[in-house]
Amino acid sequence: MAGVVLVLVVSAYALFAIADELAGAADALSDASPGWLAAAAIVEALCYVCIALLMTRLLGPATTLGRSVMFRVSLVTFGLGSVLPAAPAPGFAMATVELRRRGVSVSRISQALMWHSWFNVRAFLTLAVLTGAVALLRGRIPVFAQGAVIGAVLFTGGALVVLSIAVTNRQVGDRVAALAGRLPWRGSRPDDVAARVAWHGSAIASLGTSRNRNIMGALALGSWVADALCLRFALIAVGVHRNMSIILIAYVISTLVALIPLLPGGLGLVEAAVPSVLHHYGVPLDAALAGTLAWRALALILPALAGLLALTWLRMPVSGARATAPPEPESG
């Protein structure tokens, strides 16, 4: 209960902090460039195309659902699902139901969603590390925060390398799984060691070749970059022209703020955080708020509405079997 009250108080304060700039932001939005707003909408659509292509690869070559179906599933999972309480669980649940109706096994769906989360988190952390490193090299980080940012970049970068090797390299991963199985977990049995190793090996094998894994990683990173470009184009639409490195700083911070629980998509806090960061780098607050609101409309509200329409379409009767059991995956 205390956490709920704290989040509500912080949200109310954030909204109060930007309230004085709403009139100026409204004026800036009324003069926004339709062309740049259209460009922002296009790159946001590309974000969901990348997600759909990633999910298609994760589900396997024998899942013959079609790219249009996977695009709609992606809108439901990450568009509509992102504005619901306890996100991303509701989006995952709706995706599971719709994919199951089309013949995809629960185990395949669970594995695909697990790997999507891995690739998604890894891609964001990669983007965050690169953003922090560039910001440090260009002197864009305040002196008082440089030590913390350097530590975060080094720690996160190192952790990414270690985890990437442990998770996606079968030999290393099997050793880690075996070691974890031998630890004195409560209620563990000797048979758990073999089970964990076998499960990990099957999960790694489902990713296919190293080339396929690289493509998946590129698609995950592409979805984040497309969303960041949506913010950049929305800001340009209201007359804000800043270096992409500054936009990425605001974007990374907004993504971290959006992780705060109980607020769907970080509503309220993101709208306060992004303009504040941009204002620190010399952007007028009303223009920064206008660009942020345009971005949130295109990247949060519009995908949620599109996801609702996609869910309606997906719930129409399915004719015939649309998926088959996946074959034995390639080994990487």
C-alpha cells in the first residue's frame, strides 16, 4: 500500500511540475510539422515490424502464421499490453491465448517469449551502454554524475559480455546449468542437474545457427532504435533540433523511468522526465514537452489502440490449422 501511495505522489508531483508548460506545449503541437510526425509514425511502425520478425524467428520456421498475423500479435503483446496494469504479463497472456488458438504449442510460445525478453533486455542494455559511453566522451554528463555513469557503463558492459556467453553458448551454458543444479537449493534432487542441462541445451538449440541468433539480436536492437528515432522525429516536428546522443540520453532515462511499477508505460513520470532532461541540454521546456507528448501519442497510445483493433481481428474464428509442430532445431 505504501508503494502505491508513493507512486501516486511522485506521479502527481511530476504532472504538477509540467502543468505550467502545457499551454506553450499545446501551441507548439498546433504548429507541428505533419511530415515529421508522419515520419515518426512510420519508424514506430518499423519498431513493431522488427518485433514481429523477431517473434516469427523465435517461434520457428514451421510456424506458418504469416507476417501479418505476427504483426498483429506484436501489437497486442507490446502495444496494448504495455498500457495494462502489471505489464508485460497481460500482453504475454493475450499473445499465448491467440497463438495457442492457431496451433502453436504452449512450450514453444513460452520459450519464444522467454527468448524475446532476453534479446529485448540485452538490446536495451547495449543501447544504454553505448549511449553512456558516447555521452561521457562528448562531455555531456555533469561532473557530479560522471563517476556513477562510468561505473554503470563498465559494470553493465561487462555483465552483458559474461551473460551473453553464458546464455547463448551451449558449452558454457551447460556448465553453468550443471553448477546451478549442484548447489544446495532447497528441495533439489540429483536428477535436477541433468534436467537443467537438458532444458538449457534444448533452449539454446531452438535459436538455430549463430547467424540466426545475430539476426535476432539485430532485430531486437532495431526495435529500440526505431522507437528512439520516433522521439527524435517528434521533437524535430515541434522545432527541437538536438544531437542524437542527447536524444538517446533522454530516451534511455525515459525507458528506465517507465519500469516503475503500477504506472502503465510510466504515464506521468516519463512526460516529466524527458522534458526535464532535454531542458538540461538547452531545449525550451514547452517545446520539449510538446515533442514528448507527440512521441508518447505515437509510441504508446497509438500502438495500444492498434493493439485493441488487432486483438479484435485475432479473436475472429480461425479456419483450419495455421501452425505445425516445429522440427528439430539447428544447432548453433
